[in-house]
Amino acid sequence: CPTRLRSALSRIALASAGIAALLVLAVAAPASAHDELLGSTPSANEKLASAPASVVLTYSAAIMPEGATVVVWDADGKDWAAGDPVIDTNTLTLPLDSGMPDAGYLVEWRVVSSDGHPISGKIPFAVGDAEPLQSVKGAPEATDDAASIVPLVVGVVVVVVVGVAVIAVVAVRRRATPPTRD
């Protein structure tokens, strides 16, 4: 019976390793092609006749609400956002304060894409005869402390697979051990 037990344990270990490898690859594969910004309103370097009521960003896939940060800077470093961004699947809308003067502005955004990686970018635009603002001196960048969740997911999957393998080994050993009679 020890040979059968070793054979069963070998099959369980091999199956567990295979499952763990497949899960790691399945989770890591989407990371090779990050989501991207498909378009925005206003668009990059657009010159608007009047101030927009909001900024709308459209992405190639759903974005996560956690960690979404968007600011709309003027040359003086004032953020014209009138609230928090609203996310609907792959679209983010940021309401803006009214009374934006004719000037250049810079949208800085950062979101967590569907694959768990943060992506970010800048969109310059202008209102009136001004030129789109390419950078803002002294303004903090739109950042977020949310790191990629992919390593966490992979870690949890590996722990679960190892836990299942340990439980299976214990169960096989209990079945293979004959009861003792005193």
C-alpha cells in the first residue's frame, strides 16, 4: 500500500503544480496588454469656444472605481474639478466648476485598468483664444497610492492551490492508513 500512497501523492502534487501554473499564467496574461484611453471630451489640444461643464474620458475596457484620480489644472495651479469622478464601466466623467475663464488647461488622469495596472495621461485643452496648457509648474501630479492588484491575486491563488494540495494529501493519508485495533 505504500506504493499506492506515493503514487496518489505524486498525482496530487503534479496536479496541484499544474493548476498553480495555469492560474498564474491566466492571471498574468492580461498584464501584457494594458487598457488605454480611446478618447476624451475635450480632446487633446482642442480649443473650445466656451468652458465645458465636464471632462469625459473613454477607455478601451472597464476601469476600476478604486484609485481613479482626475484634476483639471489652470496655469496658476488651480484644480477646476467640481467633485469626484463618476465611472460607468469604461467611461469616466468629471464635473467642472462653472466660471472657467478663457485660458489653457491641463487634464491629468490616473485610473486602474481592468487588468489591475494603473494607467495615466495628460490632455491639454484651451477655452477661448488661449493656447492649450502643456504643463503646470508647482502643481502636484494626479497620483494614487493604489498599486497593481495582480501580485496580490496571484499570491492568493497560489496559497489556495497549496492549501487544497495539503488537504488532499492529508485526506489520502487518512484513507490509506489502516485503523489500528487495540
